[in-house]
Amino acid sequence: MSAFSKFALEWQASTPREAREARSGLFRFRSDYETVHIIAKDGRAWTCDPAAAKYRILRPRNRVLAYTASDCTLTVRATCRPPLLVERALVLCSGLLPEYRDGALFYRQVDRAVAQAAAVLLGQRL
């Protein structure tokens, strides 16, 4: 079992007890048959897509997105890959898959308005 750290932006070892006692967080339970992601928020828990769940627990101060206007590139920490529909919109800007380098994903030819819309949808800021 592991928990996603919104400060380290990575999965870290956890215990079932920590998950039961947590008021909020994202937890990953693995078995031989499946992996289940559980998000806890305000004392409630439910299953969720891991990409969407990460952005539900992240705050704008976690800064996982960056935009470079000079070359129209949106940079996203690889551990915080956007949910599928947001990623598809970013890929459609150039027609190219993101480039992976140094622990980050680089989406090319992304207009600033599209990057800003993605950031708003994900609860982030550029």
C-alpha cells in the first residue's frame, strides 16, 4: 500500500491504519488482481482515477505546471500527468505526444489560452 505525497509529488509507503485515520489523501492498494486508488477528503472516501485524484488533492501552491511563452511549451511533472481528456486536448495542439525528459512531460505548441484553461480545470496556476 502507498500514499501519494503532495509535497514530494510521488508515491510513498503507507499502512492501512494511516489510510483509515486520514481525513484526506490519495491511497493506492495493490493486489495480485488489481490496483485500486482511493481518495479521502473531508472524512469521506471513494475510488477515483489516479490522475484526476492527484489534482483533487493538489493545491495551486504545489506548482506542477509551468508554461514557457517563448516556445509555447506546457511542462507538467511526470508524476502528475493530466487526466486523459485534458492530456488529449494538449496533444491536439501540436498533434505530437509529449516529450519526456528529466522527470517532466513537455507539451509543444500549446497556445497560452489552452494552457491557462488546462490549469484552471486542474486547479493549478501557471
